[in-house]
Amino acid sequence: TIAFLNGEYMPLSEAKISPMDRGFLFGDGIYEVIPTYSGNPVGFIGHTSRMAQGLKAIEIANPYTVEEWQIILSSLVEKNVALIESENIGIYFHVSRGADTKRFHAYPKNIAPTVFGFAFEIAPPQPTAKEDAKPFKVALEQDKRWQRCHIKSTSLLGNVMHYQAGVDAGVNETILYNSEGMITEASSCNVFIVKDGCISTPPLNHELLPGITRAIAIEAFKHAGLVVTETWFSKAELLEADEVWLTSSSKEVAPVVEVDGKPIGTGEVGEVWEKAIKAYHAYKFKA
Ligand code: PMP
């Protein structure tokens, strides 16, 4: 893999940072994962503007313009496509506050951020027939992360622990609910349900990441004439839904057939998912 580090391209194995980097010591940074298919990114503007907002929130100056990020993305795809041997490439961007000479919590002044990028293989686009889709099973846990989940921080231990709970339970992901029992998101995805033909996903607040796939999916569904609302739903409503889906840059819109050991709907990939994934594919490069 060819990586990008602080303005230069190099083999990933040669990319080195200081152990005093605040990304390493404090998880003090912002990241993005942008999916590309045959070199075409999905949601590039959404990803770079969310990164800009995250950097602003933690007072790190954005090191590059959108045009410069675009060049880094294309260069990483171009340099890695033959090495990865796939047309399905995820681009990781990471900006940490940089390396200081001492370990001190407050933001140091005048240090250069560390900017890192690399490319990796992602799953191919979701199939459009329900028989071909990989059905997901998920665990359910109370969200025990922090109260700034709208910031795409590199401090991911909370997410990692929730994801691991799912792995330990033998499933693919963990859906989270807040102290009121309302579903917020999953440890690395947003959540949608379908009930009586109506699609819903929780509205945005500090309890969930404003997923780019979520945003594109909402637009795509509306465009295709599907009914979609941003409304809260409880654990009980999740379990009683006809369908449950997860969205993320690497999974697109993924069907969930089992939550906490209980089947969702018929226990098979749903009818509405087929319409939804077709709508998503038809729209995703236009977003
Ligand atoms: N929620 C969390 C906690 C995430 O980490 C992610 C990204 N993996 C998402 C939602 C989905 O966001 P996106 O669609 O922008 O990938």
C-alpha cells in the first residue's frame, strides 16, 4: 500500500510518526473514510465538509482545501489500484493535532498537524437482489460513549468496545440505545428501520454521527418516491420493525435480519431493502 504522510507519498511500511503525536497519546484528531468504486468517490463533498466541521470543533486548522483533498484522494486511488487489485477502494484521511515535546492536555500552540492517508480494499457494491445480500446480525447495548458522537474523532475506544461486544456475541455489529431507550446508531454505522412501508432513522444530534451514507440514502429514497422520516424509535420499536438496515461508507445500505438473537420481520432480507438499495445505487454518485 502507498500511504500519504505530511505531503509525501511512500510505502505504508515506511510511514512513521512520533510517539509524542497527540493522535497517538490522546486520540486527538479527526478522520474520514471515503469509499470509491472504479475511482469514483461517493459523497466526497459530504466527507470533506464533515471533516472540516470536526477540525473546527476541536480547533485544528484544516491543512488542505477541498481541491487539495481531492488530489490526495485521486492520487491514493491511482497509486494503489494495481497493488490492491480491486476497483473497490476505501480512502482513509486522518488529521491529528501533531507531535508536541511534552505530554500536556491543553492544545499546544504552533504545532504542525499530522496528516495521514492510505487506501484499502472495501466490499464490492451491495447486490440488488435480496438473495445475494449478506444478512447482518447485531447485538444491542446501551451507548456508553461520550456526548460528542457527532464529531468523527479518532478517539474510538468507546466504539471499539461496543463493536467487540458484538464480535464476542458472534454477530456483525452492535446497535446502541441511549439512557431513554431510544436507538441512536451502531458502533460504526447509522440505523434505519421500516414499519408498514415507512422508513425511519433517528434525527441528528450529539448522540450520533451525521453519516454521509445516511444523508445520501435519505436523499436517494426521497428521490425514488419512498417514504422516509427522521424520527426517534425505541428498542421495542426496533425489535418490532419489519426491516432493519445499517448504513456506512463501507457497507452502503446493509440488511439486518436478527437483533439480540431475535428475528426481524420474516427473519430474511426484506422487500423494501431491495427498493432502497436500488434507489441508493441509482443516486450515490450524484450526491
Ligand atoms: N456512525 C459511526 C459511529 C461511524 O463510525 C460511522 C462510520 N463508520 C457511521 C455512523 C457511518 O458514517 P458514514 O456513512 O459517513 O460512513
